[in-house]
Amino acid sequence: MKVSVEKNGLLSLIIDSGRQGKQHQGFCQSGPMDEDAYWWANYLAGNQEGTPCIEIIGCAEFVCDTNAQVAATGRSVVCLVNNQSVSPFETIFVKAGDRVSIDSEHMGSKAYLAIHGRWQVPSPLGSACTVLREGIGGLENKGAPLGVGDTINIETPTIQSAHRALAPKHWPRYDLSQPLALILGYQEEKFSSSEKGRLFLSEYTVTTNINRMGYRLSGSPIHSNMTKMRSEAIHIGAMQIPPDGQPIVMMRDRQTLGGYPKLGSVSLLDVNRLAQAVPGETVTFMSQHYDDARAAFLLNWQKRLRLTGE
Amino acid sequence: MHPFGDIKQIVPAGLDAILLYFAGDTVDIANARCQHWLHTITNLMFPWLKECVPAYDSLLLVFDAHKVDSHYVYQMLRSLAAQDASMSISSTGGISVKTHEIPVWYGAESANDLALVSQKTGLSEQDVIDAHISMTYKVYAVGFAPGFAYMGHVPETLHCARLETPRKQVPKGAVAIADAQTAIYPSSSPGGWHLLGLCPLNLVDTSHNALLKVGDNVKFAPITEQEFRDLHEG
């Protein structure tokens, strides 16, 4: 099957679960900005975990040249087939030539379009993820996002699989009124308790300076008593505090090493929620112990298993 | 998590990672210990280990949180240290192999913070360049971006802190300094270091191999704009 890109929105990228075990060479983790939505998209389209899919910002449109089964997920996703509204978070059976359009109500949120089958795309260093900055991944392994007129080859099985749906009450929660969990760590000892207190008591606004590398926030500045440090590895969700005191939360395409002090890490689950926030929205933080954060992570995983009957 | 042996500090890095810091009177000793732990852990190929990322004196271990937790990883490290007496390294032990001579067009228009560095250090612009080329640097870590080699040590007279706010775009090939470190940006990316000039060489080849590797030595050699254009690899 050929899937043609009719509209590519602001940014449409082929991504999968990420590039693992290459960070020591400087290749970033990559992977879906919202891992929960990505995981559900593949499940609902009948795919194996880790199958590539398209991460979309803005309004994108695709046409398959044979019948296909697809699924769209994300925050407030608007999904149309031939201009007729269809529900996200469930299998959509489309006919050859149908126009599948994906958009988000919140300008800048990420939608995920999974398409059933075996994707025939390059997998440099073990992943199909497109990283613009590294010039790696994508249809031609040059790090290019999807463009209008591109076609993706997907090998589709002859037998259709069953319809799958996720009830709305189980959709990922994108409500930002609940604080994001921050696990203190890294250089936290170099921040006084009043600086930490200020972070947990203040509201931070998501700036326009957000991308797959990191999300810059603006609000009460936080300062450490460090003047210099040696560069070290940065894991996902790390909250960097540059000298201007405005936090930067490091995301999927973050650099592997960096030298700004870090106060801690936004929990994996809440990285997904932050990834779906758009400029102008506000977030708050609460402190969470790493054991509690892991328990919440495992509960979410068990929920997936329970809901998918595994 | 209490430190032990060569490990002077252990901190959380989220719910699925810990960061180890190594003791050492010099960064070379700490770096050698880091390399030794890296190789030991990597060779054991633990099924729960997702990433093992070294830097100057630190090692990030990312584990599969479905399989283990940080307490498990900590106990595993302690038992490794107990089994392997050689985990305590007193000398540097590292062997440096290759020496690269890297051409630099100092003061290239798109990568020129010479005036700012001059102002911050009190050196003239020519003194800044002379100080930068006066040293043979060692590669301590590769990361930040593919093929980005962290090199030390920049002469103390040239030390300046990172920019207050990182730049959104640093050009490919930019030669930069921050505190005691120097590096070359292998591709265009954001960055907070001060820029001295441009290097015409590609630092990552088409098969994704990095030119500079941990332990290598690097000398910088000034070139003219014309020489830069002749050597430029695109």
C-alpha cells in the first residue's frame, strides 16, 4: 500500500519508540513526544508495539491507495474522513482513496496517526525516528519531515483485524490544572530550599520556544549557587536551569550531554502531558519521590495491559 | 543511595535512571574510573540496561523501569565493586591513541564571539586565538550531538562562563569554548558556548561514525578564509 501525503501541516514526522543505546555516541533518544498517545495509536490500528507512525502538528491529510485500518490519538484530536468527523482513539477502516485529515483543537499539540501494516522505511541505528538536527531518519534517511507529495510504503496483511476502541474515560489526561510531578535529583543540592520552594509555589507559562529538544518555561526565576559544572548526561524530563533562571524541560530530541545545572526530572508520565501543552498555557510542579513516580508509571502500564486484555 | 569505592556521589535522574559521579584528584583520574565502569557495565549486557552515557566524571545509567528499580541497580553496582577489586583504579590507565590536527578559520563571521571573549577575559583577540591554539587537548566525552567531542583543558586565562541564554542556532563547524572545555559543533544546533571560528571538516561521516573519539588528542591550527573554502567538506 502507498500512503500519500496530501497536506503536511506545520510538521509531520515519521517516529517510532526511539533510538536506544546510541546516546554515548551523541545520537539523541528521539521517539514520540507523547508516548502514551503513540502507544495507543499503534494498538488501536492493530500494530505491534514500536511500529512507526506519524507525529503531526497542525492539519495534515493522507490518502491510502488500498483499504486500510488506521487510528488517530493525541490531545483534542480532530479526525475527518472525507470531511466526515470520526472518533479518535478507535480503529478507523478507510477505503482506497479516502481523504484522512488529522488536526488538533489546540494549535501546537501533537496528533498521532498509526496505519496498520509493516512500514517500509529506513531504520538507521535501529530506529525510524526522524531527527532534523542530526539529519537522520525519515523517508530518505536525511532527517527530513514529511512533505506534500511524499509516499510511505506499508506492507499490509490480507486479513483485516478486529475493531478496537478506547473508552473516552480512559483517554490520556491532558488537564494542566493538576501539577506536573518533578523528581528532585541531579544538582538539587545546589539549589537552596527557598529556590525550590519558589518553583513549587509558582506558575510557569509555556513559551513559544518549545520544540522536540526542550520546552522553555517562563515565570519566577530559580537560581542555583553553582557557577560552573562539567557537562554530563541528560535524561528525558530533566529540568535545566540556565543562568537566566527560566526552567527548560528537556524532551525527546534533547542533546545527550549538557552543562547547565538541573533541579530534577519531570516524571515520564507527565512528560507526555507537558509535551501536549501549547504556548500561553500555564503549568505548576509538585515534588514526587522516584519510588512513587515509578509506582505511578507501573500502574499506567498495568492499565494498558488490563484495557487491552493482555 | 550512599556512595562507595570510587563512586563519590549517586543522584536520581528521574524514575528510571541514576547518575554516578567518580572521585579523583584530577579529572583524568575520575574520567579513567568512569571509562572503567562504563566498559565493565557495558560488557555485562544487562537486559534491564537501556543507556549507559559517560561524560567527564559521571555516568548515567538508564534502566527499564518495568523490570527493575534504582535500588536494584544500586545493589548490582555494589556487588560488582565487591567482586572486582580492579574497580578501584589509582592511576589513569588510559591510553591515548590518535592526534588530530584540526584547521580553524578564527573569527569567521558566522561564528565570532572574539570581541565578547576578549572583553570577558581581558585578552586581546589575537591573544585569545594564541591561547586556544597553545594546548594539546584530550577528548573526555562525546555527546550533546552526534560526534560532538568535549575537549580539555582550555588555558585558565581563557575561561569564561556559558552565555546567559543559549543561542537558538550555532552554525555547523563552529569552534567554541566554555569554562575549561572546547569543542566543535558537528552540525547546526542550539548552544550556549562562546564561538571562536569555523572548522571546515565533517565530524561525522556518512555511516554515522564520529571523527573524534574519547581518549584522542587534538591540536588546533589557524587557517585563512581562502584555506577554509579549499578544505570545506560541505
